[in-house]
Amino acid sequence: MPNTLTIGERVAWYRRRRGLSQEVLAGLVGRTADWLGKIENNRIEMDRLSVIKSLADVLDSHSATSSPNRPCSTGPPTAAPTPCPPYAPP
């Protein structure tokens, strides 16, 4: 993941890495897919720390909960899990 991504682009990157649709991720944080699309396309900003934390918890993208043994995506059932990269602030 390039270090030049905006927060919205990072959300989209981690969401795709986890294999989640916008609808699923938005539902997990109590928002709409329309809202998430606007966040990912930088049309609106995340204005609440609680929302940022909810997204980070669902995406497991911050270093406090990131674990090298926790798979990011499992791929085919016979493939080894791929660990997620740790979150690196811009």
C-alpha cells in the first residue's frame, strides 16, 4: 500500500484487502453504503473518532489490534492465510 493514500483511499484499500463489499463494511459500522462510498472517494470527511475507530476495528488495520497470526484474507481453502500489513500513519 502506498504511503500517499488519503484516509478514504486507505479505508477502500483495507476493505478490498479484507474482501468486504461497501454494503457489508458500512453495515458493520452502522452506516450506509452511500456514506462509505463518499468516504472512500474523499467527497466527505470522517468527522468522528468513534467512526474511525469502528472502521479500524472492523478492518483490523491499526497496530493496536493487528496480529501477524491473524489472516487478512484466506484465499482458497488450501492456501495459507495472508497477514495484513500493519497500519502506518501518513
